[in-house]
Amino acid sequence: MKNNKQTNISPGDLVTLKGMKKIKEKPIGMVKKVWATEDVEIFWLNENIAKRYAVHDILKFTKLEIVSEVIQQ
């Protein structure tokens, strides 16, 4: 059974780590690919901050929150 939150994340969305709403400098990335194993491949836009938090290019969707959704036409 798939979680409904997974279907909300799609390629092109801007995401950050979950629970970082009050932090000004947080890693922001763009979703490149959603894998069938519920993993998400991310291109980090601010690599220096992403390295500070030791985030990887592939994460579980449960560790992410959407900053901005892509509008597909």
C-alpha cells in the first residue's frame, strides 16, 4: 500500500529536509527522479549547505517536505 504523501512528490519539485521550517539556511534541492523503492533522487541547489547537513543525493520521501511544487502543463 502506497502512502499518499509519496504521490505528491514529483520530478521538478523543490524540497528540503523535514522539520527545518524555522532555520533560515536550509538545504534546498530539486527532485530529479522518484524511484520505485520510495527513494527520491535530488539535485541540491546549495551544495555547501547540503554538505553541512551531510545529506545524500538519494533519500527516502519520508525525510523530505515540499517547498514548491512544479506545475505540469
